[in-house]
Amino acid sequence: MPRMMAGLVLSFFLVSIANADVYTWIDSRGVAHYSDYPPGEIPHKQVQVRAPVTVPMSENLRQGKRVSGIRKEVEGLLASGRPGGSGMTAKEKADAELEKTCATYRSKLDLVQSKLRAGYSNDRGNALRQQRRTLSQKLSRECILR
């Protein structure tokens, strides 16, 4: 019984600390102060602290997926309503072509890299390294640094 009473008193003490008031005031130099006790004779205001709002992460993820789905649906509707048949603008076509070119550079670069890993004589290895350098530069200039 004494332990329960001590636990009850301790919990009331902790709850009173958690619900402490917050005060604010501005001193003679114009500096704003915040404290959990009033400053005495200095004019002050009591700040109303609202409880934090928490939203479960699963709800955030569900809402994000829903918004993404709506956005894709609207983009699809807008694209299908464009004149010109395919529904793609010139910029979209150019972007698609550039992405195709970049994918080609990446696949060629992977092929050269796999050949270098297999091992070749100095002459053949040097040619492959030169080819890798050229492809890497093209990939960087046209795809990464654009």
C-alpha cells in the first residue's frame, strides 16, 4: 500500500510539471524571454501552449499515394486531350529521345565495363578503357550535367 501511495504522489508531481505554464516578456533592451515562471514585477503574458498534433505515418503514406494517383490521372487526361495525335509535346518527345540515348550510353558502358573485368591484353584493355572514357564523357555531358 505505501508503494502505491508513493507512486500516486510521484505521478501527480510529474503531471504538474508537464502542465507547467509558459510566460513571455520583453526586457528593457527589447529581448524576448520565455520561462515557466512569471518574471515578477515586469509586465508579462501567459502563453497558451497547444497540444502537439500527431498524424499516424500510415495515414500520411496513404494520402501521398492517393494524391500521386490523382496527379497521374489528371496528367493522363490532359495528355490525351492535346492535339497532334500522340498527346506528346515537342519537349516531351525530346526528353523521351534523350532518355533513350542515355539508356543506350549506360548499357554500352556496362558492356565495356564487363569486358574490362574479364581481362584483356594491354592493347585491347587500353582500347576498352578509351571507349569507356568516351562513353562516360558523353553520358556526363548529355545526361547528367544537362
